[in-house]
Amino acid sequence: EFFKNIATQFKNDVLAFYNQKDIITGYITTANRKGRIENFPLTTLTYVVINSDVQQFKNVFELTETLAKLKSIAKHNKLELI
């Protein structure tokens, strides 16, 4: 419930940074780093959680590597498990 509330709050608050057209289309149109005009999706929030009672890690690097892999999977599959 805690994370679901954060995600909902983020989703509601982030829309204040976009105009109505951007919200409707789901992207903004602006110059990329090379100066070329490109469409970029609206900002989203992706998070993953690991239960350390279930899985142990040797060090913080192993933990962050696991979190990064899970986040990549979640973003790719647009998972919503909560």
C-alpha cells in the first residue's frame, strides 16, 4: 500500500509539468542532445523492492545490480505487481 500510494501521488503530480497536448499525446517534442527534434515519453516512475529476509546479498554492489536488473525487467514489461 505504501508504494502504491507513492506511485499514485507521483503519477498525479508529474502531470503538472506538462501541458494538455503533451498529456493527451503521451509525449513531448523537443530537441535531443544532438539538437535533433525528437518525441520523448512523459516521465514515469519505476520501482522494485527486495525482501532481504528472502534473499541475501554479499555486498551493496550485488544488491544494486539485482535491483537494476529487476527495474529493467519491470520497465520493459511495464509491470504493475502491487
